[in-house]
Amino acid sequence: MDNLKKFDLMGKISRELDDLKHSQTAVIQKIGKIEVDNMELNNVKLENKLGEMHQNASDILDSIAAVLENFEEVKNKFEGKNNIAGLREQESLNNSK
């Protein structure tokens, strides 16, 4: 696989990780809404499980954020090391001929 294709794949993975982060944030928000609704019901079992679920979801979000941050650093180093902008320019010139 050439460097442009590798970089494009890295971009795709980065976007997917970012989407995963947003999805996990939505899960946490939904759990929070259920927790608020349960305040009126005072269902102890639901309260205990939701608290545990909220913590687990938060831990997963932290893991996703850490992986994404690390992967972005790897991608940025790869971009600089392999002169991706120059390769894109060359590819554009080659395609315009």
C-alpha cells in the first residue's frame, strides 16, 4: 500500500474513532436522562445499575479519547515524515496530464 493510501486509511480510521466518541457521548447523555427520570420513580435497582452503566460508559469514552489522541499523533507524524501534501500535489499533477 502506498503512503497516500495509508494516510487516507488513517484519516478514515480517525473519523471512525471520532464518530465512536460522539456515539459514546450520546450513550452517556441517554443514561443521564434516564437517571433524571428515575429520580421521580426512586427505583433503587435502576438507580444502582444506571450509576454503574454511567461509570462504565464514561470509562469507555475516556479510552476512546485516549486512543483517538494517540492515533492523531501517529497520523500527524506519518503525514510530516512522508510529505503527504507534496505527494498529493504530485498526484494531482499526474492526474491532470
